[in-house]
Amino acid sequence: MVGLFIQTAMDHIDHAKVNKRRFFIAVLSALAVGIVWEITEVYFGLTAGLSPTSRLDTIKDIIDDIIGGALSVWFWGSLFNNTKIHDKQSTESR
């Protein structure tokens, strides 16, 4: 959801097609929110501390954040890039 929110915000700011910059911003944003979430879990005692199960859960959650950010870029690009390309071509041919 964080990645899609970032894609929406970036689309309103910069109408460029999906590129490396958008990819990295989406992935890093999802990762940053995930890290803050993990820190919050530790702060409020929602994890089992430094147990192996808790560490594996944290690592899995961080990997899921990275994958989610990357998938949001792919999803956004597959939904909206074709429309933008066709709109740009039809505008240029006029």
C-alpha cells in the first residue's frame, strides 16, 4: 500500500513513465515504513525480543516490504503506462 501511495503521489508530481528513480523511491519508502513498524513492535513489546523466531519474522517482514515496493511499481506501470503512451502519441499526431 505504501508503494502504491508513493506511485500515486509521484504521478501527480511527475507524469513521467515508471523509471529507476520511481522504483527506488517506492522501494525505499516501503522499506522505511517497514523499519519504523518493526521498531514500533519492539518498543511496545509486541515481539519476543531477540529470539530466533522474532528475528526471522523481522527479516521476513523487511523482505516482504522490499518485494511489495517493487511490485507496486510493476503494478502501477502495467495499469497506467500504456494509457500515458497512447495519450502522448495521440497528442503528438494532432
